[in-house]
Amino acid sequence: VRIIFATVLFACLVSLTSAADMGRSVVQVLLYSQTPVWDAPWRSNPVASSSGSGFVIDGERVMTNAHVVSWAKQIVLRRFQDPRPWQAQVEHISHECDLAVLKLADPGFFDGLAPLPIGELPKVRSTVVTCGYPSGGEQISYTSGVVSRIELQNYVHIGNKAFLSVQTDAAINPGNSGGPVFQDDKVAGVAFMGIPGLENTGFFIPPAVINHFLEDISDGHNDGFPKAGIRIVSLQNPAFRRYLGLDPTGDGARIDSLSNYAQKAGLLKKDDVVLEVGGSRVGSDGTILLDGNRVYCTAVLQNAQKGEQLKIKLWRDQKEIEVAVPMNIHVEDANTGNIYDSLPRYFVYAGLVFTPLTLDYVKTFGRNWRSVANLEMVYELYYQRNEKP
């Protein structure tokens, strides 16, 4: 037992030492921001200050979280053990996956700072080190922890999208957001959220999402994550599987509904059984095996870039077929998520003020807005579009 404990302790010390060397490329992000008043859209709240973390990447750029630099009026960076303030601007931002890339007017900022390489998805129970500038102090902080699980999580910043996420018991506190999570001298993720009330529970954005964002903006424009426009549900009822001509205990999950654009494309149909997505077998519960973890199959859909085709194997009419589904960008659900960096629209007529129905407006009813706000308003926002003529 002592030998095992000593080995684990040595591994943690080595990890912390490597992280300390890489920590010179981790910066503090100071933000001055101003948000609108959603139920009085002609007004704005007072300018507020906040802070987060970031790190240097290739191309003389700094990566951080989108929520760290949202509604920015001014962004100031502070280097490791450097008292000078450095002005920065947002070059690219994705509120969808909560990532942003900053640029600096003064290239001297990057003197002596090495870009940090993006690594691989860490294994469950492996050790990681978080690095950043959490609240409560001015100096850089390092904390070591273990990867607890890997699964799709709702990204709180946007509110209506779920992406791959890694949970760790390493401390991720306010101010850590946007900072790197290290493993094997590489960035294994970007710290981005915790859960209020839960101790030793933090989440970071994995390399797959980071690399998708970086590849997306490589042409100078952020397109976002494309969609297939389908909802996949479990198919574990033996009788239903026999009716469809499938093995009662085999793989495959059912397409329960399709968006209007998916229906018009005609490649996928309701009650098609998805057997394989992008080369990954789909279980009867709708999950795939990703590096030893069962995660929902939409994780594969999110790997595609705009304009790419995703191969999907289906079971339809008692036989197996394969289709290539074009992956395109669709933003029909923008109002059901949080909106950033775009002032609310409004129109004044005869003393009345009209504004679009958005989640941000409904949330002005308070934390219990789901029960406090007008039910017809909530229905219109979330469910009206699902009605069938």
C-alpha cells in the first residue's frame, strides 16, 4: 500500500512540476463588460469588472472561455509575474461551445511565451492539473485532481446545447475559467464550469471540442457546429425490435423525430434505426463507445465541420443501408439559448415597446421563471415550433 501511495504521490508531483513550467504561458484575463437590461431594452446595466484565465496557443493568440470575455468593453491581460497591462481584443468567439480566441495589438506580449500544444482526451481515473488565476488571490494557482467521468453535458453559457465534457475533482473556481487543464505536458482541456453547492466537482472542455473550434476558425470565420436535424431515442423493447426485423438484444437506436430541414432533404426518415454513425456502432440506448466511455451518439455528429458529409448506417424496411448526410449550420433555436454580444431589438409604437421573445427576456421574471412567467409565453418559446399542422 505504501509503495502504491508513493508512486501516486510521485506522479502527482511530476505533473505539478511540468504544469509549473508550462504555467508561464498562462495569463490572467481582466474584463470590463456591460450587459443590456432585457426587459427595458433601451437601457444598459453599469459597467462591471470580472476576471478569468487564458493561455497562449499557436499563431500568437490567447485562448479563453467565451463567458470570460462576453459583452466586453475592455479586455486586459496580465502575464505571469509581469505587472504591465496588455490590451487585447476578441478575434473569434463561439458562445455555442464557450471558447474564444484573443489577439493583441502589441506582439511583444508573446516574447518568451511558448504556445501550449493541445493533447488528447484524458482517461478516466487519470491525473490532471488545473492552472489559472482563481478568485481570492493575484498569483497563479495549480491544483491536481483525477478525471471522474466523460459524457455529454449541457454547456451553461449557451444554455440549450450539450457537448462532450470531462468531470474532475480538481478545483475549478471562479477565475479558473478559460485556463488550461494539463496532462503529459499538453493541454487536455479548458476549465469552464462547476456546479454550485457541489464540492470537488468541476468540468473542462475536451480536446475534440477545442480542435473543432480551432479548425472552424482557420478560414477566418466561425461557422459553429452543424446539425443532422434528428432526435435519436433508445430502442430496447424486444417486441418492437422483432417487429422491425432486428435482433432483440442487438445494437441500433431509433430516429424519433426530424427537423423540417431533415425531412425536406429526404435522406433520413422517422423510425429509421441508426446502426452506425461516423464509423462508431450505436447501442440500443443511443450511445457509442468513445475511448472506453459510453457517450450519447451526438458526440460523433459534433465532430463534423460545416459542409462535410457524415456517413450513417441505417436499418430501414428490413435491410441495412448507408446514407451520406450533409452537415449544415441551422440556428432556428437561437432564442431558446442565452444571447451574447448582441443588443436586444425593440420597437416603440403608440407608447408600447415590443421586443422578440427570448430566453434572456423570460429570465427577467427571476430564478423561478418557469413557474412565474406566463405559461403561454414559455410554451411559445419552447414548444410552439414542435406542433405539427
